[in-house]
Amino acid sequence: MAEEKKSQVTKQQDKEKTKNKEVAKKQEKRVIPEIKPGMTVKVYQKIKELNPKGEEKERIQSFEGIVITRKHGKQAGGTITVYKVSDGVGVEKIFPLNLPTITKIEIKKQARVKRAKLYYLKRGYKKKLKDLSTKQASKVKQKVA
């Protein structure tokens, strides 16, 4: 009887360990870099398309632009708004940070800004945003890595 109880306890412990390992793997996968307004980012997203034959194809689409806002921080519903001008037309996309179709977020550069929301860029702001100096940019990249 004592041996049966021990075997049941060890089986339960093994199950708990495997569950903990699975949770840890899921958390390791979704590393979200620290994204701030003013950063130029490239967001890679999986897209499923139907070709003329009716077959479903999956490809990765990228969207590069300036981060205008970051809302809800690191919560489950956290989002970033990325803005770019394409062929003279302003395009704005809202990306949920925990979206499983987002494969990678690549930080290109960091501009010096004094506001948390950069909505004024959408209204035709003519001046160019200043980039951070190399020392400050390297600090930001070190924090991301």
C-alpha cells in the first residue's frame, strides 16, 4: 500500500513538472520588446490567403512605421499603433502585442519625443523627428536585448 501511494505521488509530481515546463516554454516564446512612442519598428505578421485554386497559403507580411501610441502597457490587451505614409496616404495599423500571428517586432531606430501620444504626426507634421544620439540608442538596444 505504501508503495502504491508513493508511485501515485511521483506520477502527480511528474505531471506538475511537465505542465510547468510547458507554461515556461510558452512564456519564453512571447518575448515582447520594450516599445515606446517615436520608435520606428517593423512588425512581421502571418497572413493566410486563398489562391485562385482555393488553396490556403500562409505568408509573412511586414509593416514598417513609427509607433504613435502604446496602450495598456504589458497587460493581455496591450496594443501599439504604428503609422506610415504610403504613396502620399497615411496608413495606421493597431497591433495587439499578444497576437499569436505576430512573429517578430524589429526595432529600427528611436526618435527623441516629448509626448506619450504622437497624434500630431497624422496631421501633416512637416519637421523631421530627431534621432537619439548613438550612446542613448545603444542603451535602448541593450535594454531590448
